[in-house]
Amino acid sequence: MRRMKLSNIKRRMALLMVLLTGIFLVAACGKEEGSGKDLSMEELEEKLLSADSTLPEMAVARGADEDAEVTFACLCGFDYDRVEDFFYAYADQGTAHEISVIRLKDPSDAALVMKELQAHVESRKGTMENYSPDQVAMVEDHVLVREGSYVALIICERAGAVRSAFESFF
């Protein structure tokens, strides 16, 4: 009798362990942390652009635009077919101010995009050295940050506030 009770307890414990393992596996397969698949690019754009009240008038190019691929090429040399969506806000009057967010189809491409964006920053720095030397420090103080499948480039006077706004979405 005692063996039978012990055997039932072992079976129940084994069943409980299998059940708990299954629950943990299902939870782990849920939404990837920082993937941001449910983020609205429009909300992200609005929040980031409003985070720095010192921004000049900004022109904005978006992934939904008819000429999106051409505009994206001005920002980044990364293969546009691997981009899910983006926005690229830049100063209308030619100052160094830029804020862009790229949502990648594959988060593992983030390092490649960041390398391309760093090259863009170096190009902007060279442009500012030639035409607006007072803007060089802002370019040098840029923020390049990644969260899941999102990469943001921030060049503005209050880059820290814009970065915080970006990170608040995750």
C-alpha cells in the first residue's frame, strides 16, 4: 500500500514538472523582448520629435512614401528589402538635426545597419565641418541605439531626452 502511494506521488510530481516546464516554454516563446512588433511608427515618430522642443522645422520621409527606397538610400546604404519600416526626420533648413528609426525585418541585421548609420554620421560631420562648423559638436554627440528590431539615430541638441523617449517604447 505504501509503495502504491509513493508511486502515485512520484507520478503526480512528474506530471506537475512536465506541466510547469510546458508553461515556462510557452511563456518563453511569447513576444520577443524588445522586438517591438506592435509599435506604431507614427506614435514613435511623434513622441521622438516632440521630445526635443528645440528642433527646427523638420521634413519627414517615411517607409510608406512612394519614393521611400530612394530616401532611405540617402540615410543608409543598407539593403532596403531587409527593412520593415522607417522614418527619417531631418532639418528643413539644412542644420545637422536628424532623428531616424529603422524597423528591421530581422533583428540580427542591427549591427550592419548601425555600421551604415555610423558612416552616415561621419559623412554628416564632414558636411558640417565644411558648411556649418557650429553644428559639428551636435553631430559628434549623436546617439545610435538599438532595441530589438529597431535602430535609432539621434542628432539634436537634446539627444538624451529623445533617446529616453525612444527607450520608453520598450
